[in-house]
Amino acid sequence: MNSYIAKPADTKRDWYIVDAEGKTLGRIATEIATVLRGKNKPTFTPHVDGGDFVIVVNAEKVVLTGKKLTQKFYRYHTGYVGGLKEISYKEMMEKKPEEVVAHAVSGMLPKNKHRASMMTRLRVFRGAEHTHAAQNPQVLNFK
């Protein structure tokens, strides 16, 4: 009995669309990361990047539970001495809600060489309109 091992050339990439309105950030991020990685397919192979494209609309309407809007911070370092910067998630949701969703999804992907190529297949939009209507995306239903 032989095991099936997918080849990079054999992967067929589909397009999915996710409406983030009223959904919890972490819950949709895990589902999106699963689709980007390809774990929803029966041909999943861990060392092959066989995931699909995901379009996220209404990123500004995603929900954070509890007091995370004020108590959770997005931290980054400028590279200079004493250059640690902090921005609360409330500010990030007002300025760049697309980056909040992308950052959550990125944190749930494996930290290896496939992560960057998986993130290029994620498209996040602030409003309900997106520019990928020609790809005929299917609605992604969550469990």
C-alpha cells in the first residue's frame, strides 16, 4: 500500500471569500490559515505548499472579545536603540484593519519557508467590495 504524496505541480488552487463582519478575529484567522495551508484538502502534504487563495472582506467589522481592543498591543521594533513601538488594537482597527487580520493569520501559519508564499495568497479588504470577481470565489463556510 502506497501513500499519496502531492507534487507542487499537481496542486489546483481555488479561490474562497470570507465575510468577516461580526466574526471573532481568532476564529476566522484559524480557518483562513487552514485553507491557506491546504489542510482542508484530501491531498494535503506537509512539505508541499498546496493551499488556496482567500479573500477577506469587511475587515473593519471583525470583533475582538473582552477588553482586547484597549489592553492588547501590536508591538514592533524600529531597529534603533530603544525603538520598541506599541499601538493598541483599537488604533490599528481604525487605521489599518487589513493589517490586523493579516497579522492574526500570519501568526497561525507555520514558521517556515512556505509562510511568505501562503501570505501572498491572502487578500484582505476594508469594505465589502473586492477586486477579484473574475476569479469566481466560493463562499467559505466555517464549522
